[in-house]
Amino acid sequence: MGDFIAFPAKILKPITSFLRKKEEELEKRKRRLAKDDPFANTARLKENAATDADAAEQFGHAQVEAFRREVDRKLIQIRKALSRTRIGKYGLCEKCGRMIDTDRLMVFPEATVCVECEKKKEK
């Protein structure tokens, strides 16, 4: 991983702004999900709910947890990409060090690995 080509600051600035905006939106979504979680309602502990109400709460909680895990995964990916913009390694694969295809970055700006390394990871 010797010399590499870094993206110019004028290109990184809008990418960084876009990633920060996505990060902010995901944080807001995470807060909304926390409010939507049926288990977040402490009053439910005092009630003697019917079995069908309890099942609906269980399902609602499971659904919120699945969405929360996905939001957390996306936040981690965005924060990794933002970190790479700060250290001058944005657009370089964190596994092999080669440039990530610009088409991939256009569709998935938070990508930190190239397609080849992503395929290897999925196997």
C-alpha cells in the first residue's frame, strides 16, 4: 500500500456534507424508533395485558429492534467513511488498499471496501 491517489478537497467537501446529513437523519430515525418501541412504555409493566396485546407488543418490539440494528449498521458504515475522509483515505479499500470504483461510490458513498473484497467477505 505505497503511494495512493487521494480525492481533492473540493470533491470531498460535498461527500462529507452528504455523509454528515445521512448520519444526522439516521440518528433522528434511531430516536424515533426508540419512542416507537412498545417496551419503552413503562406503563405496560403495570398493566395486566391480554395475551394478544402482549404478542402484539412482542412483535412490535422485535420489528423495532430489527430496524434499530439496521440503522446502527448504517451509522457505523457512514462514520467509518467520514473517518476515512478526515485521514485522506476515502475511496480506498480498507482491505486491499486499491481505489474503490467511482461508480460504487456514487451509489454507495459510505463504501469502505471495493466490490472484490465485498464479494470475498460474503463467501
